[in-house]
Amino acid sequence: MTSHLDLNISLTEAVEGARIQAPTPSGPVSLTIPAGANTGMVLRLKGKGAGNGDQFVRLLVMPARGARRRTQEIHQEMARAGLHAAPADLIKPLACAPDCN
């Protein structure tokens, strides 16, 4: 039987990657958070769910408490430097038809 868990992680753990303890029906286990993890990423703990099934862990990246103002400043600095999400017109498909720009 599979189990599901939403697990809060810090922004630092998401960006740098980390090894943390995750609760399971049979007790806590070590879980590796890959560098660059994002909210919604799902990791599988094989055989660690209920009845020896798998446990799926959905990561939820949580901002640091009290960091809202500084986080906004950082986002503004990144936007001024051009380090923001790419606009759709900059994203090109891997394979382009002959009439593709």
C-alpha cells in the first residue's frame, strides 16, 4: 500500500540539496533532497510506506520566516539584472519545423 506525505523544506535545502529525516509509518528515514529541488517535486521511498509499499514525498519549499522583504528585494535585483523567468518568445522547441523562427 502506498503512502503520501507533504514535507516542508527550507529554501536553502531546496537550492543546495540536503539529507534530512522524513517520517514514515515504520519510523524516520534519511531522505536526500537533490540540489535544485522545487515545490511539487515528488520523491519515492521504496518499501517505506504502509504495509511495505512505497511512500511518496511531495516537497514544499517554504520561505524563511521574516524574509519576505529581503526576498522581494532579491527578486527585484534579479529582474533588473535580467535573471528572471524566460519569456515565452525566448523558449525555442528542440526540433523546429522549417517555418519556425
